[in-house]
Amino acid sequence: MRALPLVAILRGLKPAEAPAIGEVLVEAGFRLIEVPLNSPQPLDSIAALRTRFPDAVIGAGTVLTAMEARAVASAGGELVVAPNFDREVVEETVRLGLASLPGVMTPTEAFAALKAGAHGLKLFPAELASPSAVKALLAVLPKGTSLIPVGGIGADNMVAWRAAGAAGFGLGSSLYKPGDDVAAVKLKAAAILAAWRP
């Protein structure tokens, strides 16, 4: 998070594509890579990325149960991201020694997630919120809470969210869509990093 707080969300990634796509992202500077569990053979992709890029933090998204969190850990994952807050998922993730990033939208969810041990909060879907919502949430959450908007974030709209206090972003289709080749991902990554480091 300190080096580059941008999570590459590779929804739809296939295991055979994982090394090449991962290479492009790591070369660009990404160190947080998430393969959602509703991708083809996601645990195989996570294991392949973990082996190939030991200095990156590889994990899973769309983790909905404690059993899935255990499967991610078994595959070598270090990060568990969810679209929602489920206490059992957060507690099991923390017990396993993995980083927990549950999805929240309201102060009630945010405080409950932090109480359960979440390491950061995914504001999802960001399309339903706004930079003003980030500012308002951070005004009441414990100082230093990492709030990461996800959903509809791209090179064209990061500035306003950052100005409101967003700690980073999860980047999905603005960075990778199923079928994207290495060249396409390289171009998207460059545009995103240019917007992050103007």
C-alpha cells in the first residue's frame, strides 16, 4: 500500500494468461493484484502469480465465505477482498494472517468491519457514493483508516477521490477486461499511473 496503493482487479483472468498479465502489471509498478473468485480457476491463477511474483501481494476478490478465505490461503494468497462485510470472513482472514479488505458503504458497516479486524475498507460500489462520501466517512472513522473506492474508478476520475482522502483504489475494467492482451493492459496501466503520479 505504501509503494503504490492501487489494487489490480483481474476479473475473468485465466490461469494461462496470469504470468504474462502479471508481468506487465509488476513492471508498471503494481504490487497489489487481486483475482476475483468468480474468474475461471481463480485459485490456479493466484498460485501462479504468487510463485512468479514473490514481491507482490497476491490475493482474491469476491470472497464470500470463511471456507473461501481458507482456500485463498491454501493457494498462497495474502489478501482477501470482499464486496460486502461479513464478520466471519473478516475474522477468519485475520486468523489466517491474511490482509482483510471487506466492502462497505455505510458508517455502520465500516465501524463493524474495523471492529472485526479489517485492515482497510473497500468503498463499494463507488458508483453509488462520491468523493464527498469519502470525506464524510473519514471524518468519523479512526485516524489512519484506509478507505479504498472500487467500482467505476479510472484514470479520468481519480483526482477528486484522492483529494477527498481516498487511500488508494481498486481498478477493474479500467485496467483489465477478459480478452485484453498484454499490449492493451500495458497502455491502460500507463494511463492509470500517469493519472496517479501527475
